[in-house]
Amino acid sequence: MAGEKLKPRDPDWETKVRASFARQTFMDTIGARLSAVSPGRCEIELPFRRDLCQQHGFLHGGVVTAIAANAGGYAAFTLMPPATSVVGIEYKLNLFASPKGERVVARGRVVRPGKTLYVVEAEVEAESGGERRAIGRMLATMMCVEGIPEVGQEVRP
């Protein structure tokens, strides 16, 4: 999809994405925020917090996976039609450096949009002292799902 301009199928795509992200209580719990969104792309930032670390003092891989999956998922969601939602159905994350620093940033982008399935990737970087270094990369598949409550409707367990 290099060079190809991706077009959202929902004219209200940005409101839909931001509202969905705002309902993600886990993202709120860990302090992640949606820092940028455009058609086929999404960026999520997370300040470094010691309470989110594993035993060696590095940000836990599960937390890194969560922000990478969300960045890729919301990148896909920007292109999905109205009255649909997004769910992750498969992902693989390679961590190639220790997730430490002042903050971690995951940048998701759509590699291949489809009618139902979207292939996405997310690059994850750690920032320290104003410098960023790559710490991981995710390749994932997201699914466009109909029949899940729309923005503003409460989801009950």
C-alpha cells in the first residue's frame, strides 16, 4: 500500500475512533493516550511507569503488546464502515530492545485493507532524553465486525 492514499468508509471516522478509544478502560488504567490519528494510521503514547514494569525494571511486554495492538487496530478502524467495530484476531510482536525510557510510542498503520480483514503493523519506540530508539514491531490481523454496539451504546459484560 506504499504511496496509496487510504480512504475511510465512514465520514465520521475520527469521532468514531476517538470515542472508541476513550471507552477503553485498560488504556486509561495504564495511562496510554491516543496522540495522533489519520486514515490508515494511529499513534498511541504511554509514559513510563514503574508499576507497569516486569521484574528487571523494563516495561512489561504485555503492556507493549497492548499499545501496539491498539495502534494497529485503530489504524484499521479509521477505514471501516459505519456501524462496525474492530477486534484483533491475530498478532505477533518482536521485541528487539529493552522497553525503557521516559515514554513508549506505538505507531500503527494499515498494510492491507480488506472488506473484513485488515493486515496492520505497529512500530514501537522508546523515548529517552528526546531521542527515540526502536524496541519492537508487531504484525497483526484485525477484523471488521458488524453487530457490535455503536459509539455511545454501553457494552455490558
